Amino acid sequence: MLALLKTIREAIANWWSDFTLQTKLLAVATLVVSLVMSGLTFWAVNTIQQDARLNDTRFGRDLGLLLAANVTPLIAENNLTEIAQFSQRFYSSTSSVRYMLYADEGGKIFFGIPFWEPEVENSLLTIERRIQLPEDYPGNDDKPMVRQHNTPDGIVTDVFVPLIVDKKYLGVLAIGINPNQTAVISTNFTRDVTIAVFITIWVMVILAGVINALTITKPIKELLVGVKQIATGNFKQRIDLPLGGELGELILSFNDMAERLERYEEQNIEELTAEKAKLETLVSTIADGAVLIDNNMQVILVNPTARRIFAWEGNDVVGSNVLHQLPSAIQMEITRPLYEMAAGECDSAEFRIHLNQPTKRTIRILLTTVLNLQRESIKGIAITVQDITREVELNEAKSQFISNVSHELRTPLFNIKSFIETLHDYGEDLSIEQRQDFLKTVNHETDRLTRLVNDVLDLSKLESGRSYNFDGVDLAQAIEQTLRTYQLNAKDKGIELIQEVAPSLPLVMGNYDLLLQVLANLVGNALKFTKAGGQVALRAYQLDPKPQSQNQSPRVRVEVSDTGIGIAPEDQQAIFDRFFRVENRVHTLEGTGLGLSIVRNIVERHGSKVNLVSEIGVGTTFWFDLTLCD
């Protein structure tokens, strides 16, 4: 049963969907009008019925009072014969009276017309011939009581009139009044006519709808499907319906339009493809990331740079909501501005956001509305993404460099100023040894300031991109000169300098002064962090090419080893940063913190890299490789 009802419902739904909007509106209007008219008709019928009931009630009450006034004296005299004759004449003279019953004060019926008929039993007479009075019957009140009840022949009006003589309650007279047949027939006729008109209207509406669906709706539906296919780009769509008149002309015009569009598409497809390829190529070559979205936040276009920044490689993000694809940090920043721009509340916005995922970087996001030039409405939003990580790092490095230089310059200048002011103000009160000690300290601080300035200038020259001449360099000579320079310093500290240079070492490609500066910084650091009795070795030897790297050019390795305090693993990468000093942690001799930064820059200028291996309490070895001179 449920399956049958479901099938019928689906059939009605499909049939209803075939109707045009005009037909549906006509059906709804017809339904509303017919329901209103039927409601008014039934309301009128109900009003007539209520008026008829009211008239029956009034008629029954008046008739009961009239009859009671005539029979009450006879009942008081107990003249039952006269009561029977009078009641029989009254009952025979009118068709409105359905029954007449007389009961004493206890409710026992002592006379009734017609008490032998089934109507009496169906109305109020019980098996014991007692009248069943209503619960709300007033009793000895002199006012009659009226009620109505339904029977197969219609509504019967029951009238209960108390029989009272000299304020003495003698019993009750019950009269049944038949309904007004004329009103009943009129009401039923009106109701039947209304139902027939309602059914007739709807039969006509259904027939009209079926005819409309077969003759008009189907061609229009076919045209609608065809227009939708054309809108999606299917210009091969055709409609084949054998119709004449205006609909036939419309179908012919549609087929002609589709054919023209198909030819136009074939003629311009190559040009459109070429223009699209140019646009995609242009967007893909932009250094910044570019994402184009519509007003619903759907991605329309994205270039490779944006895919790389947001880690969208391999993901088809076109057509999806851009807010669902962006990292959470970006979503929080740009969600509200995007919706404000889509609503036309602002034209552009700019953000700088630091990302930790997928990689640590800092990006600048520019939001710009894309306007429709013809309608001057918002067509979409362009999102430009710039990776400014390097710029931020350079600015931070610049700030840190200035801060460190200021800090390093402040200490020696303060010391020099303090000792000079002391000599100036209290020079006569100081002994010769004290003045000599003050001047020695000032000289030491001046040398320290000079070294700092020279190191800063050297590092600035290296990082400024200044070009240097590279030629063949004799490493053995540079190593020997470096060791001579630090020979006395090593002897004073009790450290042994060792030179291990391979015989007949070939010339290397480089700058002699720069390489001499590298060796000096490395040997100077080794002596600084090596205790008395230790060793500092400077080695140079040619490397044998590895079997898998036969095409690699021959190289010479330079090593500077010491038996000093060593460098902790957490410091081995940071020691090449500017102003980083290991002595800040191990509390040894002071320095500028720029030596190893200069070494790294010079070695990188020579196309190589500085490496190190170190162990706390054992020592440290720095090495780098140089290319042979052709």
C-alpha cells in the first residue's frame, strides 16, 4: 500500500513539474477561488441550518406552552379522557408534532401519542414507560426547556413543559417537533450543487493542464533544456519537434542560432586557446604569487608561485573555497576583509603574516578588487602574495649589526675616555707607574677599537660585492708568513706551532691578501683558545679525486687544528655569525666576534665552504678546499 502511494505521489510530482509557471499559477488561483466560494457556500448553508434550528426551537417552545395551557386544568381534574381526545385532535391536525408524552411528577408516562410506534422508543420512552428527563431539567420551574437531537430523519426538537397549577408541580409535557422539511431539502440541494460545481471546475482545470502539458509545455521544456545546453557551451544542441505556428518558428530560430554559434566557436577556438595560453604563461612567470577568486571566495586562477608558497602542489584548488585551502594564520587575518571587499565596503587591503607551515617564511598579502569595467561592479578579488622572508631577515640582520657595533664601540670608547679623564684630572697625584699603566690600558683599548673598525670595514667590503683579482697563490708562502707573524705570540703562551705542507704543492686560484687574512684569523683564534703546552698545526695537501667524481677538478685542502678547549655542538653553526663570541660562554680572551664571519665570506668568494670538527676538551679543526690554478 505504501509503495502504491509513493508511486502515485511521484507520478503526480512529475506531472506537476511538466506544467508551466503560468499554468501552475492558474491552478493555484482556481483552487483558492473554488475553496473560497465553497467555504462561503457551506457557511451560508450552515447559517440557514442554524436559522432553521432556531425557528424550530421557537416554534416548539410556543407550541408547548400553548398545549400545556390547555391541558393543565384537565390534568389537575384528572380528566384523562378529555386530555386524550384533545391531544389526539391536536396531533392529527399538524404534521410538525412528532410525539406527545405526559408524565407525572415521578416521570412515569401515563399517556402518549404515538406511544406504540418505534419513534417513541428511539426518542425518550424507556422499557418501563418512564420519561428520561435531562439532567439539567429545571423541575418545578414554570419555564419550558428546549433541546435538539439527531435522528435518521433529521434533527428533532424536544420541548419539556412543566405542568403547574396553583404553584403545584403535576408533571411534565414532552413534545417532539419534526424539522422543517423545506429548509432541509433546500440546504441539501445547495450543498449538492456546490460539490458538483467544485468537482466540475477541477475536472476542467485538470483537462486544461493535460492539454497544456501535451501541446505547449513540452516544446517549451525542450527549448529550456536547449538554452541551458547552449549556456554551458554545447553548441551542437538541436530541437526536433514537428510543430507549426509561433512555436515552430521559435524552434527553427533556436536551431539556426545554435548552428551559427557552433560555426563561430570553431572559427575562434584556436585564437581563444592562444590568448588563454598567453595569459597563463604571463601569470605563471610572475615572481609573486597570484590567486584570483570570485565574490563567493571560489578560486578561479592560481599561479605556480602561489602554489609553492601555500604548498598547493598536486592539489586541485581551482573551484574550491580559498579560505578552506589557506593556512589558519592567513585565514584569521584575511577572512573578514575578503567578505568586506566582496560586499563593496573597501577596495584593497595589505597584510604581513609570519608562517610556520608548510615552511617558516614571512609573506606580504595584497588584496585588490577586480571591477567589471562595463557595469562598474565587483567581479572578483586578486590576491598577490610576496615572499619577503629574505627582506625581513636582512632588516633584522641590519638592526642586529648596528646594535652590536654600537655595543662593541661603546666599551673601548668608555674605557679610553675614563682613563684619559683620570689622567687629566688627577695626573699630578698619580705615580709614574700608575700613569704608565693608564696609558698602556688606553693604548690597548685603542688597538681593540682599531681592530673592531678594521674588521667591520673588511666585512663590509666583502658583503658589498666588491670584486677582487684572483690569480695563482703559493699556499706554502702564505702559511709560512702567517706562522712567522704568530711565532712570538705562540712562544709567549708556550704553544707549539706546527707546519705540515705537502712538498711541491701546486698553486691555487685565489687572492693572496684575502687568503692570508683567513689563515691569520684561524691561527689567531686557535692560539687564543689553546692553553700552554698545546699545539696549533697548519696543514696543506692535495686531495685525490674520488672514483665517482672523476670530472671534479683537483683541489687543495687547508686545515688549521688546535688542542684547545673545543667548541660545543650548539655553538658550531653560530660561530660564523657576526659578533658571536665563544668567549662569552667560556670566559676567555675578548674579541670582536667578526673574525669567522670574515673567514666564511672570503672562503665563499673562493667558491668553497668552511667546515669544522670539534670536541670539548680535545680541540678543533677548521678546513676548506681551494681549486688549483690552471
